[in-house]
Amino acid sequence: MQPLDPIAFSIGPIEVRWYGVIIGIGIVLGYLLASKEAEKRGLDSDIFADLLIWALPISILTARAYYVIFQWDYYSQYPENIIKIWNGGLAIHGALIGAVVTTIVFARAKHVSFWELMDIAAPSIILAQAIGRWGNFMNQEAYGGEVSRSFLEGLFLPDWIINQMYINGAYHHPTFLYESLWNLAGFALLLFLRRVTLRRGEVFLTYIIWYSIGRFYIEGMRTDSLMLTDTLRMAQIISIVLVVSAIGLIWYRRFKGYADQRYADKE
């Protein structure tokens, strides 16, 4: 059986891969959602366009740098492959670091609330992640351990997904799909939370908690994890740190009165 073609289309000698197309779709949809929400909240309708100009390239660089650092044994031997992001290798935790730092600087420069910007952006981020995992599917990466075909059929998956999970002579857990579905559920949760009176910053912190819990368990099933040591998976360590930090921040901001301001969507 032949895997799906990772090349979406070609323009002369330039090959455009599904990985980039799918990630691009996720970014565009997330941007449109955030812009509409910003407008409803009375912010400048162009604020996320201005933010994206800086956050997008910086996040791509930090996502790639994060990945390369933890795969340095390989990239130190093949440095020419460092720039080949179209083959995959963008770490979401690296992207989040870049996005958060950029937003902190941007919010101060624009004299707007960092927490409000991140509350608005959180559903967009997790939606883009849910979509982006299908780029991993097209590249046949971010998969789990070996399973039988009957196991995958028992999940009621269509043949085109099952066949794409046949990699190196064996079927594998579609962990890309597990995470995509988890993120879609998180997207629905965050949209619901935005419709209730919630304290500023807590939509974003709920996103951190939700995503990190799912990532911790799903990462344990993957075969291509970035490793800190031979036994410690970096994403699981980061997920634990993020969950504890987010819960601690919610408590601290409430205790100190920094989260006293509440808001719900402006209808």
C-alpha cells in the first residue's frame, strides 16, 4: 500500500507540501477567529494582524530551535537540514515560548492587557494545533507504538487513515489523531468558558492545563519523542511544569487580586 503523497502541488521546481498547507490553514482560521473576538471586545480589529506579523516568524524560529536543540546529535552531523522545516520538526512548546514572549512585549508596546490578548488567542491556538496535527499525518510522523490493523479498524477509522498509519512495515497508534481530537474538545471548552463570567487570564491558563494534560498522556504513546534523557520525555516534563504553573498562577492572581476583573463576551 502506498502512503498519501506529502506534496500538495508543485510550482515549477518548488514543491508545496501538505504539512505547510495544513499548518497555514490552521493559522489563518485561528487569526480570523481571534480578530472577530477582539472586535467584539472593543479592541482594534487589526491588533491580531499586527501581533501576527511579529509572533508568527518568531514562533516558527523558536519552534524549530527547540526541536533542533533536542535532536542535536542528528543536526550537528547534518546542519544543512536545520532549515528544512517543510519536512516537519516544529515543536509546539518552542512555538508557545516564542508566542508568549512576543505577546508580552507587544502588549506593553500597545498598552493593552497581555492576559486579555492571550484569553482571546487561546481558542485560536488550540484550534490551529488540532488542524496542524493533520500535517503530521501527511508526513507520517508523530505516531505511536505498533498496533494491529484490527485495532485500528475497531476505532472505526476510514481506510485512508489506517493505511497511512502503516509505517516501516507495521501499523501504529494514530497519536496525531488522538491529540487533534483532544484539542478540538479543548477548543469547544474554551469557547464555552468565554461565554461565562470568567476572570481575566483564566481562559488562557485553562488552555495551558487542558492541552498539557492531554499531551502528557498522548506523548507517552509516541515513538518519536524529544528526550531529555534516555527515559525522560521532554514534552511530558514540560506538561507537568505547565499544569502546576498554570494552577499556581490562577491561585496567585486571585489571592493577590490581580484577577479580580471579570468579563464575558460583549454581545
